[in-house]
Amino acid sequence: MITPEIVNDQYIIQVANENHLRLAETICREMEESAKARGTGIAKRSPIYIMEKMLEGKAIVATTLADEWVGFCYIETWDHGKFVANSGLIVHPDYRKSGIATHIKAKAFELSRTMFPTAKIIGITTSLAVMKINSDLGYQPVTLSELPGDEAFWKGCQTCTNFDILTRTNRKHCLCTGMLYDPEEHRKEEKKEKWNFLKESTLYERWMRIKKRILMRLNPSDRSRSKKTERELEPA
């Protein structure tokens, strides 16, 4: 279960529900305005689509404690759940550069990992700020060929102003950067980084036996000196 998070005693970030349906039109309108202002693309979504995500429990919404809308993000699945995308990140103009986008993305990432723990989490963006957030969460830049081959996935890019670049290059290049979080790769890295004494104690014991045999090959005078040194190092 994803618990609501209160940030800086000002905002509450939570999984969207039926109480947030009233925000769908505002969110869609702000997505469109933001895309026009930046001159780059955000795949256009309808209020109905946003409402569906809210009702499915696949969206994150941020509001003030007074219930005023602050930001939004939703998740989509592709290739029968093999891939999950955190999409449509948008923050109200009055709250940009407040750091709230980082918290929204982190909560969407948590929701994705909870609902689809084995799925690869993907994103495509032209925003350097979003790339930084993704990188901090563990995403890595990837070629577009490593993203889903599902036609429905790429159909979502048709409303983007850069769609012609994508089609002219046979989906090999675009202004967007593809990013991916692979849970399996992260599990491997965690195993490498963490040393579990209980699991690897037999190796440790073997090393100590070898070490002892080597040290015991010293001549008697060397061993006596070693024992004397050990006694001198013993605590009083």
C-alpha cells in the first residue's frame, strides 16, 4: 500500500482516487499549455483517459493541504506488464522549481515498483530536470530500440511536435532521451555491494584456515616472537 506523503508541511502527495476526478480537465489543459510554452512534445491525453488512470489507482496527485492542485503523474504498462512508464509529469506553474516534481516522480516510481515489481520502468523526455530525477532513482539512458516494441506505445507520441523526427529515423532517434530502470540489474548490483556474513561465513572460515596454515609454517623462533607480540598486544 502506498501511503500519502506530506512534504514541507505544505503539500500532500498520494495515489489519486475518485475525489480527484474534478482535476482531470485542469491537468490536461496544463499539459497542453506546457508543451506549447516549451516548444517540445508531451503526448496529449484526454480528461477521460486521466480519469481512468485515477480510478485504476495508477496515478499520483499532489495538492496543497487546502486541496489545491499542485502536480500530477500517471503510470502505463506495455508488453503485458514487462514495461512500466511513468508518464505525463506536470506541475502547476505556481509551484515549479519548488522541488515538488522530484517527490511526485519518487512516489510514481514507488507505485510502479509496488504494482509491477518485476517490470522494467521506462521514460522518454526532453527535460533535463526530469532526466536528473530519473537518474537519481536509478534509471540509465538507453537507445530507443530498448524501449517497448508495442505499436500502442509509440502511438502515444503521435500528438508530439517531434513525431516526424521519430518516424523519419525509423524510431532510432528523437529529441527525447530514453531512460530505463531494470530491477534485475539493480538486484545484481546490490548482491555485489553487500557482503552477507551468514551466507559467506564458510568462505571466511576457509580463508582463516589457510591463513593459519601459512602462519604456522614459521620457524619456532618466529612463532615465539609472534606469540610474544600477540601477548603484548592483548588488552590489560
